[in-house]
Amino acid sequence: MTTRMPEAVMSEDGPVSFWPAPHTEQPVHATVTLPGSKSITNRALILAALADRPSTLTGALRSRDTNLMIAALRSMGAEITGDADTLTVTPAATLGSATVDCGLAGTIMRFLPPAAALAHGDVAFFGDEQARSRPLNTILDALRSLGVEIDGNSLPFVVHGNGSLRGGPVTIDASGSSQFVSGLLLSAARFVQGVTVRHQGGQLPSMPHIEMTVQMLRQADVRVDAPEDVRAEQVWTVEPGPIHAVDWEIEPDLSNATPFLAAAAVTGGQMVIPHWPQLTTQPGDVIREILVRMGAEARRFDGRLTVRGPERLAGIDIDLHDVGELTPTVAALAALADSPSRLRGIAHLRGHETDRLAALSTEINRLGGKVTETEDGLHIVPTELHGGRWHSYADHRMATAGAILGLRVPGVEIEDIGTTAKTLPNFVSLWEAMLFGEGAAR
């Protein structure tokens, strides 16, 4: 196994750091304990800030995305105390004017504007330069139709809150992101009329994330009517009423587990992830099925998921529409497989932190790969890869995909590995502990 210190080079925007991805010729054998789910943590923070009394969060993720959410809610008047992964949230008597830094977090720029409409005063949103191109019209136009005055159609924008929101029925096209539906549902119990959200348009992506939102609202005793068959009807209704406080226990982030499970798959090794939930709404749980279809073994027993890699990794033809966040990991696996793969149903990834389809095809091909963009995904033909620089595009999942490839391809250098702090601030230490046997990685 080899690793080197990061190298800094100069660009027009200043120094850029490249991290030499560790390479190994040996099977990876490790146990990795992961922090909490970003998706669950940020939903729980919003529900706690709007609840009827204080709540606690145990196992909360502390990362750039969640710390920005905490800072945003504090600036609007909520009291959030505690450190590490245990937090106490005391709702504000009234939400007030604030300035919100979204960073690159879709869960902030799409979940918080409806809550900001309940504030007494203006709430100004801004974010990283890369975030300015992320689509926000759907959520902002929906709020306008519900009676909210908003300046701007993308970051930066200002929500002019007047202390309440009428609510009621709204029709949106959420084919670009399920976060538009979740964003409207999370705060809707505090609207005068609640909300009825109807999706009309293209195929709705990442349904598990909407199911996560509905489940968490119901845990807070919010009345939610959700479709039993989303193929027949895509309408969600939240009744007005209190959001009751919940002492949230946050599951480990299963999507952040996928690079570590992939490490076992591509090296023919074994990875153990403790505390894997038996039942979950997290899309990351689908990685078990994907790895089995590609030839690995995956077994959950006594709360621990164990994945054993095969001698040869098979390609896969799969629709990732509901689990698009797994695409960078699956693309890296496919590039190291022994037969072609087709990843389908993921056109909406062109609107994520970066255009992930273009980024994955560009970067894998830069290392000698053979990846073609299709109308709704990627076609990947395995070839002999070589080392080179892997650009992350300020996208945490692009960075971890490069790390997976670096395990089997010597000489891969990843730009700005620090972008992984968006959801997993200690990725590098976990990755190196996994490889170099520093006990169980934590």
C-alpha cells in the first residue's frame, strides 16, 4: 500500500491541493464506523427548530452541510447547544431576520426557504459560487404561488417573511430534485392551511428521500397523506398543526458507507460497517443489492453489514433513478469491472453539485477509461486505466469516486479531497486507517 503527502499547485484562483490516492495490491480488510446521516440530521434540525418544545439529536452528523444548517437556524433564532454528535434544539418563540450561507447544500437552499417565509423579516440566502447554477426556481416559484414575496430566482435570493404563510395547494415539477417536495412538506404544518403538493412533469427522482421526509413528519405527529402508489398519483398533503418535539436518534450515513464497501469489492477484501439499520428510508441501503449483482457478497447480521469482494467484479445494467447519489460509487465500480455497464435513469444528476454525468465521463476518460454519456445516464466499458489527476468539481462524491479508483490504479491524484468535509469531514483519516491497519477505522 502506498500513500504520499498532498501536493499543492497554482491556478488562476490560487493554490489547488492534489491528494495522492492510496493504492494497494492487497485485499482491504477493515471495520469502519461511520457518523450519522446528513439527510436525516438536516431534516431533524428543521423539524426540531419548528417544534413545540426542545428536542435532542443523538448521533447527529457534524459536517460542513450540517454545521451550515445549524448556523442558519441559529441566525433565525433557534437555540442549538451541544458539541460532537449530541445536540439540543430549542425552538425560537418567533423566527427573525437572518443571513443564510448555503454552501453547496441542497438541503439548505431548498429546505429552509419555506421556513424562512415564517420569519418576521427578511432572510437572505447566499452560497458557494458553484451553487449559483443549482436549480431553485421550482421551490421559489412554489412559495410565490403560496403568497411569499421573494427577490431572485437562484442564489443569492431574499425571502421576505411576514410571520405566517397561507399555504394551500401547489403544483410543481420536481423532476429535477425530490428536495423540492421535501422542502415544502417539512415546514407545512406551520402554514395556516398546511399544504397539498402535486407533482406534474417528468419522472420524480429519489423517492426514498421523500419517504424519509414523510416518515420523520409522522414521527413528529404531523398528519401527512402520501400516495400509496406514486406511479398512479403524486400528491402529498400536510395538515396544519403543531410539530411535536422528538428525541431523534440519527442512523449512520449509508451513502457515505458506499466508498468503503466499494473498497472491499474492488480489492477482493472484506468490509464491516457496524450499526447498519434493519429497516431504513436511506437510499444508500440499495448498495447491498448493487454489490451482490456485481458479484460481491453482502450479509447483515446482528446490526453489522459485511461485504466480501469477488475475484472478478461484473458489470451491471441498472436504473439508479431513485438512488442517484450512489452513481459516482457505482461508476467507479463499473470502470474497474470486467464487463460493460449501463447506468440509467439519472439525467437529473446534471443539476447536482456539478453535472455529475459530464464530470464522471470526463474524469474516468482522463485516466484512460471509455465512458459515454447517454440521454439519461452513462455507458461504461472497462479498459486498462492509468494514473493522472482527478478533478473533484467541489463535489464530495466525485472525490470519493476517485479514491475508489486509486485503490486499483496507481498514480491517481485527487483535487481538493477536502471537499469530502461536506458530508464526511474525516474521510481521509477513515480511508487511511482502513488501508493501513490502524485498528478499526472510526
